[in-house]
Amino acid sequence: MLRFIPPFWSGHNKAGKRTCSAPLKKAVGSVFSVPTAVQKRPHTIPGAANDLLRKAVAFGDGDRAASVSRFGGEVRIEWKNLSVRRIAEAPLTEEDYANGIFRRCYAHLGCDAHRRRDGRTGRWTAWASHSYTLFPSAIVVEMIYGRFVARAEGIENFVPAPVTLEPLIEFPLSLLATA
């Protein structure tokens, strides 16, 4: 038997319709913007997702994030506006309850664009208007015996990297040889 537990961040507006009190779109300083009341509670779904993501990705001052992928060698990746775009509540089974899992959510990740550093030439590829294929598209956050635990398949293969400052100026080698 599956049960639905309503999301904790939901509220109701004056018309009685459900609303989301935590805007989860913009990556500035934190992986996503959340109200101050939620930021003060580190043991929340957004807090657990944020902690896991920061173990794999470094966030710059602006809209940039960077990481190094260790799948088949080291590949440096940068994202524009990498953030949690949506949090969805997932149903639980009786077996989940028996194993101490009392809540499960999916924090869906998204970005405006990404680029990779070409290992042979040392140059950045053009910005692609989708996420990096090997990076997880969602983080699973579960409340296990009262504690939020986050996981994402494959995220252990990414480590934070410094964010590149724009504009990146690449000089032709012929100019460097004449200097």
C-alpha cells in the first residue's frame, strides 16, 4: 500500500490553493534560494540536498558552478545556473516504513547550459543548452529514523573545481611566440 505525505514546504494562499513557500530556482551563494526560516534548519530536505551537491560542485559568486568528473579520466565541467529546479514528494511502501524511511523526496537538478574543458586542446567547448549527461539529474533525500539523508547515483565521481572567470581570453600560440 502506498501513502502520500504532503510536502512540508506547502502552504495555502488566500484562495485556499496550495503554494510553495520556498522558491527553488536561482543559484546565488547557495544551491537554491530558500526562506530564512528554512535556512536556519539545516536538517531539511533542501539542506540535505545542498550539502550533498556542495561535496561535488563548487559555486561561484555569480551564476557559475564547476566540477571535475572522474569518469574515464578527469574532465572539467562548468554550469550556468545549476540549481534544484523542483522538489517532488515520492510515495513510500510498507517496507520503507519497516526500514525506518518515513519520507522520500526527489530534488530535480537543472541548469541553463554547461561546457567542458577539452583535454587535448585545453580549450573550453561551446556552451551546450542542456545539463552534462553524466551528472545526476536528481538527488534523493530520505528521512531515515528522523534524519535526512541525501544520495545521488554517480555523484561520488565529481569533485569541486574553481569557477573560471569570464571572459576567458585565449591567445593564439603565434602571438605568444613573438612576444
